[in-house]
Amino acid sequence: AKPIELSHITGMTTLKDDFVSESATVLRVVNVHHAGIRVGSFIGINAEIFLVTSIFMNEAVTVAREQHGSSFRATLAVDMTNVQTNVNFVGGALGIKEAGVAANSLLKIGSEILLVSAVQGNVLTVSRAQESTSAASHVAGTSVYNLHRSGATVRVYEDQCSAGKDTALNLCSGPI
């Protein structure tokens, strides 16, 4: 597939899910059709790009994640104790940016969810044990997931079909 033009945003809406887990492939968004989302559309939340593969009831979209080299994950750079409130990613500030992490992001490390309160260069300050999880120690090299939150902006990009570009998936014939 040819790359999409990420600067060409054709619509916007918001995420309805409380947060999107690292394994989720179904997203609930506000008014799918009004935002211009259709099968074959690319949508973006934070730094992650999704390909919409199906739509249900103008609210739920099934997606393929981490499209066009995007990501919602990073890697823990150093071990963390169960009381430590600073997080360091492999790649430093660039790793933070590439995972789309900012203040008020929810992160998941192992089974623990953390709330980012501040980003200072290559260090995140977090509140531990959020969403009824327990604080735990984590080892360097563990994946850190940015959990997209309710109310997050969902950007709709010009899709492969309306742009007249090839797509490896034959999705352009479906109705809006």
C-alpha cells in the first residue's frame, strides 16, 4: 500500500472507551459516519495510526493497529521499584514522543496501570496503581503501553479509497 498523507485530516471525533487496552482491536468512537470514518479509513489517536477493517452500529470500529510505522508502545529503560514514580524509556525523549505519551496519559506496565502527571525531557513522573491495579516492580526491557483514554481526539485521514491509492486489502467497495 502507498503511504497515506498524514497531514490531510478529513474529520475528527472522540474516543468513547474508558481506555483502550494494549490488545484491543475494537474501538468505540462518537458518531463514526459523521466523522467520515469508513472501512478502509485510517484513523489516529495520539501517535498511533489504525486501519478501519469493519464498522458496527455507527459506534464501534474494528481496527488493525500500529499502521504506517506508528506505535503505542515503548520499552522500559531501567528497573523500577514498586514505589518509584519516575519512568525512563529506551530512546529517551524520542521514545516518549514516538509512543505518543504526554501528561494525563495512562500507561500499562505488566498488569499495573500508571497515570502520567508530567513529562520532563526523557523522564515521566507518574502516579502508580491506577484503575484498581497494584503497584509492582518492573524490569528493564519490559514493554510499556500507552492506553488511549476516553475523550481522546480521533483524527480521520484521507483513506486509500478516496485518495485513489492502492491498498493491499480490498476494502474500498464497502458502503459508508
